[in-house]
Amino acid sequence: MSALPLLGIALVVVGFVLRFNPLLVVAVAAIVTGLLAGLGLVPVIEALGRAFNDNRYISVTWIILPVIGLLERYGLQERARTLIAGVRGATMGRLLLLYLGFRQITAALGLKDIGGHPQTVRPLLAPMAVAAAEAQHGALAEDEREQVLGMAAATDNIGLFFGEDIFFAIASILLIQGVFETAGYPLTPLQLSVWAIPTALCAFAIHGGRVLWLDRRFGRVRR
């Protein structure tokens, strides 16, 4: 058995260390690995296309990323900042609190993919939160801006994590049901999802308090 195909792994490591385009690095490494394994160029391309086709339902979600990139390039974040800056009474705390409730409710209904970091937080929520904070408190220092961005990302995570278990057909609820059933406690998914509601409410109250506290802290620092 030849060890030459393992050079593809080395190409991936070198490409990532040199910070080349990850998609290009992986594609080149895959082609090189196939060629070193004795396959022709056409069979290698066929194998890549077959793998994509067999897993198209998983891969199709990534097709939206170039669309979001184009929207950002043509001013999506700037438009989001302008929009929130023009809303009277809009604050960073209120905006994130509203999004937290929206994320929990939609996740509880099974709409997990309606939000997320690439499609919502980065192009919309984060720049809107920064704009709202700057409109209320003035220019933010770099560390303050990073705190706002981190809080925006955390808001999406917490809203999804504690909201999705209310949806009784989610995989985590089915897993919990299987564990309890194995231990001799037969429960329906609906029973488990109902008991996820108090946890979601606590998460909303705790994280909502953190968001509002951060907003007020920015105000106190500037007094």
C-alpha cells in the first residue's frame, strides 16, 4: 500500500497554515489524493460530484452563504445600521431582548433555521446591535464593540438552545425519551417538551437581564 495519497493531508495542513481559501485547499487536496491513489482526473471529479449529490440535502444549506456574502458586499450591514439608527427608542438591550424572544418562539415551533449566525447574526443582528448602542451611548471602544458582537451571537445560541426543546419532534427530545424509556420511565415527547418551557422562561429572564445590564453599563461608563 502506497503512502503517497496521505500527502493530501499535508496539503490541507499547509494550506490552512498559510491561510489559503479553505474550499480551494480542500478541493485541491482531494484531487491530489485521488491522483496519487492511481485514479484519473475524470474519475476523481466524478467521485466529488457523486458525493455532493448523495449528500445534497446536507450541502444545500451552504449554498446560501455566497448569497449572504454578496448581500454584505453590496451594503446589507450598512442598511441594517441605518434602519435601526432611525428607529426612535431603539436600544441595544431592547433589540437583543426582542430577538431572544423571537428566536425562542420560532425554535419552539420547529423553525430552527429561521435564524442563525451566518444568515441572521452576522449580516443583520450584530450590526444593528452595534448601531443601536452607538446611537444611545456614542462611539464604542473596540472592546465594547466586541462585547456587543459577542452578546448578539450568544443571544442567538441561547434562544435556539432553550427554545428548540419545546418542539416535541426535535431530535434532542427523542433522545431524552429513549434514555428515560430504557431506564423504565415511559414518557411521551409532548410530556418532555412541556417541561422544557420553565427552563426556556428562566433562560429568557437570565439572558435578558444580562443584555439589559450590559446596555446600562455602557450608559454608566459614559456619565
